[in-house]
Amino acid sequence: MDTNFADITDTALETGASWLARARVRPTRQRLSLAGLLVGDGCDRHVTAEGLFMAAKERGESVSLATVYNTLRAFCDAGLMNEITVDGQRSYFDTCTEDHPHFFWEDSQELSDAPAADLEISRLPAAPDGAEIARVDVIIRVRRS
């Protein structure tokens, strides 16, 4: 499911450290290694906590699944990532924080970017009193034919 993570090289760790520093996230050893996996090669990713956990384990990192979840939540809270909930049971974490729609591939359970230029939302309902719209997530479910 989640593949093609960055290798944890010195360059990837430096890129991850810069990413964390921009958001003033304290760079613990585990946060640095997870950040290196996520953004170390400069590519955006859609990951699940389980996929990131497996990638970290495959690269010899000592990290628990709970730590991965907590770290991803901290990255979201800091504005480094967005959490995309697909079906109430599965969350994906997206390193691209710009507004954009997603394709959810039902057969492979993967999330990918959809072309933002092709999406047009002409009107949204007003937010309830005392609230504001924080974000609109557009998920287009697709399956291979």
C-alpha cells in the first residue's frame, strides 16, 4: 500500500530536520527518522500510520505504532501534514498541505492526488453560527475497469 518512502540518509535526515524546524516541531530522534522517511527526498506522500510504521521497521528504526500515530498527529497539529479520512476507519496523512482533491482507489486502498485544476466547486453552504469552514476535502472514489 504505502511504498516508495525515502531512504534514511544523512541528506534525508537534514531535509526532515528542516521540515520540522519550519513548523517549530521539536526534533526528537524518532520524529527526525519519520520526517526523513516522509519528506527526505522532496516528494509528497499519502501514508497510513501502519505503512509508515512498516517502512520505519524495514529500515531498522526502533519505533512503536503508537509513536507513529502520535508523531503523525503532531505533524498535522503543526501544519506539516493533513489527515484525510476516507471511510471513518482509515486515515491517510498527506505531506502536501495545499488544497487539492484526491482519488481513492477502492481496489488497492491507495490515495492519490487528483488534478486540482479540473475541480470546480461553485458554492458551499454557510458554516453554522459560531463556526468557520476550515477545509474542504474532496475524495473521488475510483476502481480500475
